Amino acid sequence: MKQCFKHKHGYISIDQEKLYLSQSNDWSTILKINRDLSNSKYITKDTRKTLLSFLNYLPVLFLAIWYGFDFWTMIIALNIIALLSWAIFLILDDKASKKQAMIPLDKIESIEPYRKNGVIINYLNRYDESDEKIIKKVEKKGIEHLLGYRID
């Protein structure tokens, strides 16, 4: 049985095999979604925390560059700029996960309430590590259905 529920960034749709996050509640569009969050190459929550903690050390590195600017310092500075660009790309690219994606139902470990009107979907990623997707402002019947969903 196929069902759709509205949330902050679009719709949550569920069929017998997958849970979809989409911009539309049209099933012909939903079934074309091929971005599998459980097999995603996108940044995970733990990787994001690691990258953000790295950014805390940047002021110290910039001071080191400011007071000594020889050849090796320049090489280090270029590497830092490249790494920072990569980190920013990954952090910003993660925002795409709010758009359209799917999670196979067999990868979902649990669905829990989140604040007043949201849910947290805990699922196994491609490394069989636990990951989560927070979905905010889910309509009431959607929350009731998702929290009533039982993992076999």
C-alpha cells in the first residue's frame, strides 16, 4: 500500500519496499528517485563533526602562515586551502539530502519522534553503520503512521 505525507521540505512516501523523500506526491515521479541514502557517498554526521572540528584549528594555522612564509609554509597553505575547499563542498553538498532520496525499508532500524512534529529515521548506511535522517514538520497522520511502522 502506497502512502504520502507532507513534511517541511516536501513529501515522505512509503511503498512495500522503500521510504522516499521527495518534492512531489506524484508516484510516477517518486518511483524515479534513485539516490539511496543507505548507499550514499555523501558525508555522514560523524564526518561532518570531524570536518567542523578541523575548522577550529584554522586560526592557528593562519597565524603560523602570517609570521613565516617560506616555501614549505606556502605548500602547507595551499594544501590547507584545498582541504578547506573540499570540506566546505562536502558540508554544503549534504544540504542536497533534504531534496529527493530513498531508504530501503530493510535498512531502517527504527523511527523515533523528534521534537514536537518531526521524526528521526535511524538506518544502516553502506558501511552497515547506524546513520540518521531528521525530518521536521511532518503532518500529524504521517507521524502516527511512521511511529506505528514496525521493523521486522
